Amino acid sequence: MNPTVLFILGVVFVAVGIALSIALHEIGHLLPAKLFNVRVTRYMIGFGPTIWSKRKGETEYGIKALPLGGYVQMVGMYPPNRRDGSLRQSSTGIFQGLAEAARDQAHEEVRPEDHGRLFYQLPVWKKIIIMLGGPAMNILLGIIFTAVVLMGFGIPQPTNQIASVSACMVSADQQQQPTDTSTCTKTPAAAAGLKPGDTVVRFDGNAVSGWDQLSTWIRASAGKTVGITVLRDGQDIDLTITPVLNRVAVAGPSGQTTTTESGFVGIASRQATTPQPATAVLPAVGQSIAQVTGVVVNLPARVVGVAQAAFSSAPRDPNGPISVVGVGRVAGEVAALEDVPLSARISTLVGILAGVNLALAVFNLVPLLPLDGGHVAGALYEGVRRRIAAWRKRPDPGPFDIAKLLPLTYAVASVLMVMSVLLIYADIVKPVKLFG
């Protein structure tokens, strides 16, 4: 198939996957909100002008023009300013004016029969469940996509089948194999008569179950002549081999490099895509979440690095943040790799969706409004404040008014918008190079 068509198909595949992920993220908020009988007025995918919408019951479901996220609008997000339910009619200061304006607008949708169905009237634990529903849905999707990759497609792993046999020993000052192999010192594997395609089934009398096990035995057998049995053309062939002592570099736990001596025979393993057990899924997800968390924690510095790369000749960090444009570009490049098996390309695209969902979950848990983590932090603060008041036998302070944090919300939203524009620009003028 034409590489351009494959590129477009890869972009469409991931774009549809991200759109569905966003839609399901919002469903993660919608379902518990309806379960707790909160009146939900809108479920929207995207922002800006509405392209399509349909009302079902008391909720309007729709799609908007700008596919940059989505939202679920619940009645009563901001509590009234006074306990009797009335609203303050005047305010002083620009910040308080912002809070009052938002509170007034939200209060316009409140009906008399909505008492008991307003978000701010919910117990703290129900608020937290609603706000964590979105990230929880993304984590669930990340687990499902990771399971598809690991259990369905599998991952490349070395096998005990030989892919290549080095003909000559190469010293430390040599850069490559000698061209004349008739006069060189043969590797133990070449001297023993091993051939590409052989499958090592026994080593020193022990059955070989995998490449890691075989490598361990070879490293420990330097200078020792041992028996080795290979399966060749359906028959077991018994040979002998003497691993030689070789000095290799080893990376230490803190990153330092040391050298050690171990046995060497001169063979390379053939890779095979091997499905993984279900027990491998959650550890892989946990590792991905840890990596994404590291990126999010260092996001300001990484964004500065992206800006420097975008406006200078500095290279782009392949492990840095990218926008949806960058994700789409990577997906297209993966799909267009004609010399890579189709199953491997599809597996990589599904893996991209797994990574995007886990990144959405982690980023949304940052405790800043308007992110979900900011609402969770507000609910936790409300719970702590009420508990302290009860311990001190003080009147219940009531629900926490997140409208007072709207100035901070607008500031964070502005920063996120600027960051998004910067990342999109960088992904256009200096995209991340993953394939050279």
C-alpha cells in the first residue's frame, strides 16, 4: 500500500482512538454523577460551537467544533454565597467579581426542584468519586490497551534459536569483522560448527528453556569445554564448545559503567514476538505511569526545552512532551514503516493509545483547577475543614466554594493553552524524530 495512505490511516486510527478516550473519560464523570442523582445538563465532546447535539431526558449530548477535550456540566458546581440560599447582590474587587459572576451564571440553571441534586450538596466522598471517574476510565483504558499489546500481540524477546554466528574473534582495537575469515581466529561458536537457524536445546547436559538462561550458563563457562546440543533440520546434533574469556561493560545501579570478565561464544539470538501472561500487564502499566509522572513533575523544565528546540538549532528531546499533532505524526510514521510487519505496527499504534490514556489520567490528577485533581483537592479540603470543625465543636463551615479559586483556574487554563500552542508549533516545525 502507498506509504502516504498508510500514514493517513495511522493518523486516523490514533485520532479516533483519542477521541473515544476523551468521550469515555467524560462518561467516567457522567455515570457516577447520574448514579448519585446529580442533574447533568450537558455532555459535550470538544469546545466551541456545537456541531451536533441531541437531548435525552434532562441531558444534552453533543459534539463541538474544537476537538480539544470535553466536559460534563453538572448543576450546582458552586454553592450559594449564603446558607439561606440567596446570592450576594454586590461584590468588591476584580477577583471576587469573577467568582460572583460565575456563581450567578451557574445559579441560573438551578430549579426549585433541584434541591438535593446539586453537586455542592453531595457528601465529600461522592464528589471525589465523580471527579476521579474520568482519570479512572483512562487508567482502565490504558490497562485494556496494554493487555491487548502484551497478551494479544506480544513483545519481541530473544529465543534460544541462533540468528547469526560470528566467524572471527574481534579485538578491542578492531572496529568490525575481518574481511578474510580464513586466517582469523574463529569464535568458539564457529569453531564448534554452530549455524544460523540452530536451536540450542541443551548446554552442558542441561535443558535450555530460554536465551537468558543460556546466556547465564555461557558467561559462567569461560575456558571450560562443554557439550552443546542443537536442533537442526528436525534432528538433535551433539557438539562441544569452549567459551572464551571476554571483557564486557556493565552498567551499575547508579549509572556508572564497569567492566567484568565472562564467557563468550559469538552467537546472536533470534527475536520472536511472544505473548505475555496476564500478570505482566499491571506491572507494565505501573512502569508507564511512573514514567509519565516523571515527565509531568518536570513539565515546566521540559516545556522550556521544547521551546528552545523550536526556536533554535537545539535537538528535540524524544522523551519530552508532545501535542496531539505530534502523537498523530508519530502514529503516521509507524503505520508507514513498510519493512515492519503489519502486526507490529498495529501493536505499536495500540501501545500509543495506552500511553496517551495513562498520560491523560496522570495529568488530570494534578491538583490544580480546572483539572480533575483540583476538584478532588477542593473536596478533600472541604472534608478536612468540616472534620476539624466537628472536633472543635464549631458550626459546620459548609461546602468549600471553589468559585473563589476561579482567578487561579483562569491562570492555569491560560498557561495550559499557551503550552498546547507551543507544543503544536514545535511538533510542526521540529517534530520528534523516532525513526531517524
